Amino acid sequence: MNDQNPYLEVQDLRVRFATEDGEIRAVDGVSFALERGQTLGIVGESGSGKSVTSLAIMGLHNRKKTAMSGSVRLGGRELIGMPEEQLRRLRGQDVAMIFQDSLTALNPFHKIGSQLVESYRIHHPQASKAEARKRGLEMLDRVGIPNPIKRFEQYPHEFSGGMRQRAMIAMSLVNDPNLLIADEPTTALDVTVQAQILDLLEDLQREFHSAVILITHDLGVVSQVADEVLVMYGGRVAEYGTVEQIMRQAQHPYTWGLLASMPSLHGDPDADLLPIKGNPPSLLNVPAGCVFHPRCAYAMLNGGPCDIEVPQLLPLSLSAQPGHTVACHLPERERVRTYEEEIASVGVAL
């Protein structure tokens, strides 16, 4: 990662929601940076803070009910505290989002074409309807939708799940955004369509030179398309590094668990998958110390700091490549040895 002028810089981002039961600390001190042309995969279980982080970048949280602090800089502009009118001009033009459920994200009362035209003309008010229609048809064709003229006049319910996702991608890219956030873009799609969508995102990224954030719970997907990986748990960053570092030199017990729960083509086909024991924490009552320690087989509970002190996200001194950071109290040499034993025991292919 080039630290000189990253297009997106997130520093100590914190997002909290006030509820009747108490305050939810959904994101607690997340930091990362992303260059244009690069892909960052954000992974973790449901409730880890992945989507909340992306919505904070988009400025889509309800300001009256959400407390946000830290810094989110996009192309040098600070988004935290930016007036809503200015944020509205940035959305779609500078940053766009592919939402998880395309059926609910698309307006069921309007044709796909009219939604594309509206998205384009909001940021190009000088464009005529004919010019916006031409642009919309070009994007439908570009994302691989057959017979775009016919599809332009159809409603979202007339599209299959994969086709709706392609239409969502077309709508997100119609204004050539510099940053594209894809929130679980392949959820509920079959494996063949999932591979097509991922290939499409890669092709479009090369064409538009966009920075891409891919949010998913699937490390297998991330290993195919990401340059860097941010592992989140309980609203915090557990580990951060290149895809090579995370897939081959993971240093956090939570990341080990994610890797061990992946099916492998090289292991025993009859072997059971190994889920991470226990449940994700309640963000209303986050455990003291390391948020993962109640589920961690390596937590040093007898006199150790795991249940007392929050671990800092620190760089690895033993890593051959810089930029690999981890938040764990285990001594680094012990983590390296334990990771090798963990991966060997479950047959994960390195």
C-alpha cells in the first residue's frame, strides 16, 4: 500500500447507536487506507461492523440517532461532519455502493431504465434524457445484460437475482465513481453467477480505475479479488494486511478460525468443517479486554491480559513484508508457531 496519497483514508472511525437498551458500539476505532485501482476486502461474521463501516463512509447513517467520530477522508475531503447537501453530491459521483439486496435497493415502482437515467442526470443536470438513456443502455450492455433495449423498459421483479445485481452494478458505475463499495454483492447467488459477478467487478475496476471495498464473510471470495484484507470482529480490527499475508501468514486466532471453517479442495472431502465455537458478542455488552477472548482457545485468562486489556493493532516485526498488523496479546513467535500447527491440523492449502 502506498501511504503517500491514498484516495480513501479512515482513521479511528467510531460509530455508536443509542437504543432503549443502551449504547451499541458498532464500530470501535477502525483505521485503513485505500488507493485507486486497489481492492480492500473487509471480512468477518455478521455483526462485526463491516456494513456499518461502509454506511459511515457513504454518510448514510441517521445523524440524529448515530454518534460518529474519527476521520473519513475521500480524495482529501473530510466526510465526517460534511453537510448533507455536499455528501449528496458526492454519492454516485465520487463514491457509490452496491447494496446487499438488489431487490429492495431498486425501486419496484420504476423501470430499470428510468432509475439509471435518474442516477445519471442527478450528477449531469445538463444532460438530456436522450443522452442519459444512451449512457444507461451502454452500462446495461457493459455489465453483460442481454438485449439491453428490452431490459431498459422492464421492472426489477422481471429480472433474475443475478440480472438485478448486474443492474445494480450498472447503476453504481453510471457516473464513473472513484470508489465503489460492494456490500456482499454475491449473497444468495449460485456459484456460477457469483463467479461471473466477481469477474465483472474486476473487469470494470480495470476499466474505470476505481478503488473497491468488497464486504463479505467469505475469505475464499476475498482471496480471489482483493489486494488487502481487513479482518473485523466485534466492531474492531483484528488483523490487517495484504491478501498474501492474511491467507498464508495469519496471526490472529479469529482469522485462523475463519480459515479453518473454509472448505478445501486439497483436504479430506469427508472431513467436517470446523466452525468457530461460541457466538459473536453483543455490541450492547462488549467483553472487557480482547473482544474475542471468550471464544479464543489461546486466551491467557490466568493472569494474562486477554480479559483485561484491549490489544493494540501493531505491526509484526517477524513479517518479511511491511504493513501486516494484528491486535492480539499472544507473543508473536508463539502466534507464528501456533498458526502453522492450526493450518496443518485442518489441511488448509497454503
